[in-house]
Amino acid sequence: MENQIQRKPRILCLHGFRTSAEILKRQVLRWPAAVLDKLDLVFLDAPYPAQGKSGVERFFDPPYYEWFQATEDFTEYTNFEECLAFIEDNMIKSGPFDGFLGFSQGALLSAALPGMQRDGLALTRVPRIKFLIIISGAKFGGPKFAHHKLTSNAYSSPLECPSLHITGETDFMKQESTSLLEYFVDPFVINHPKGHTIPELDEKSTEVMLGFIERIQKTMATADEQIYLNADT
């Protein structure tokens, strides 16, 4: 059991709207080695090529991708079910995974997955999501993003899935990110002074992140032990 307890959390990382796995990877890998050495990170490109201008064109080269599409007022969505199937297929192919890290559109999606999985509406062929890292996140059914039919009950009860939320002081999504916290039980929080980006971690933020990793290691150990006991009986 010792090896199981000490294994690194395997995390599927979902990038932002009209960016890419490579862009998210370059930003996350700026985090301290003390954090990165404890995580097994897998970066996935979204299934659809960007259908418009990317907000990161001045900073990062293409190609750019998006997870699903929405109307301008975010009341209707296209390719949402297909996106969920794509993610699950990749989890089966490259997993198993313990949790998600999501940024922006990837965070909006990640935050809703535990509730959809709980209700049997998504990720039914893969193990239970054990934790989330949400960067510049938001909530389906909040002020900005209407519900998709599959997310309508995703937040109907408090989510006990351990979560870490990273929010920028000047992020245009700050209000959405902050309001998301109330739907998670005992969330960890990192605030940074920048905007809609994946921040580098200062000493204080690194401490919070390491505390969260310690928390999810315990969650994983309990889950692994239960699997071991079930297999033994």
C-alpha cells in the first residue's frame, strides 16, 4: 500500500478558449519544482479548431482550439455532449486520471464535471473525479453562463470533491470565480494580483498549493485503499 499512497496525482489539464494544450503547458510549467515534482500532468487539446480570433495571438503561436461553442450571450451551446465524450474517450485511452486542472473555458467545464458524473450524465466509464484545480473558473447557471441541459443539476448539492481555486484580482472573470466557491465544501483558494492568466506561484501561493496536494494525496490514498480491499475480498 505504501507505493499506492505515495503515487503522484495524475491530472488531465484542460486549456482555455481558443488556446491549446501546449500554451497551457508552457504557463503551468513555470510553477516551482516543489509543486511540479509532485504532480503527473497530462495536457489535452480540445476537439475543435478555433472558429474565430484567439485572444492570445500576440503572445502564443497557433494552432488554437475550443472545447465547445456558444451563442454570444452564452445561453445556447453546440458540441457540448460531443466534448464530454471526447474527454472521456481520452481519459480511457491515457488514464486513469485522479483529477482535472482547468483554465477559463476548461475551468468552466471542469467545475461542472463532478456533479454531472455524480448524476450519471458524464464520465460514466471512468473512475470518480477525486479533485479539481480551477483557474479563472465560472459556473454554468451563473450570471454569465446559462446552464446546458446536462449541467442543470450539477450544483444542486454542495460538491465535496476537494478543490483549489486560483483567481486574479484584475481578471474579468473574478466575480464568477469567487461565486463558484460557495458550491464547493472547504475549497482552497489562491488569489493573485494579475488578470485572466495562469499566474506564477509566489511563496505564499506555493504553500497553499502544497497543502492542497497533501490533502488530495490523502483522498487518493483512501480511495486506493478501498479499491485494494474490494479486490482482496
